[in-house]
Amino acid sequence: MLDHIDITVKDLNQSKKFYKSILSVLGINEFSEDVYGVKFYDKKDYIWIGQGIPKRFHFAFSAQDKKQVDDFYQLALNIGGKSIGEPKSQNDNYYSCYILDLDGYLLEVVYRNKD
């Protein structure tokens, strides 16, 4: 479960482009911005990104299926993310990948098969 996350990044404009691209794979296309940062959101959750000194943080996004995990992984690599875990099943109902974003934040995308 996720309500919101606030992070700081070295280059706000570069990170805005990075997150706009990778979050769109998960269907998160809404964003707003002001002088303090940018907020990406869906109907219930959001991530706020502001200029500052990055700190160690790990967060996982929910995927609707394995294809979303795979698409997220490939896109993240194409736009500057670094792989630290290719998409794979960790058990029968947990399929995920791990990416370091432009500031070294650990991003995980998870599909949980509920069947």
C-alpha cells in the first residue's frame, strides 16, 4: 500500500522527464508542478519530487501484469536507469524488477499474481 512519497533529486528537470516516462508505463500520467517540485499522481497515491540532496530510499510500484514490469524495466534502461535486477519471478506470485534511477534511488516494480 502506498499513499505518497516525497524525494529530493540532483536535477529536477532531468528527473521529471525520467519519472514522467517510466510512470506512464504504469498508467500514472497526471502531474502538476510548482516552484517547489513536481507531483505525479493517480486517483489515490502520489510521488512528489523536489530539488535537493538525494537520500537512500527504496519504493515499489504495483504493476497490473508481468508485461508492465517488463515494459517499465526496458524503458527505464533506455532513459538512463541502471539495472540491479532483471524482471523475474521470486516465487509463484511475485514477479518484479529493480532499477536505480538517475539519483540512485532503488525502484522496484511488482506484479503479484493473486490466482
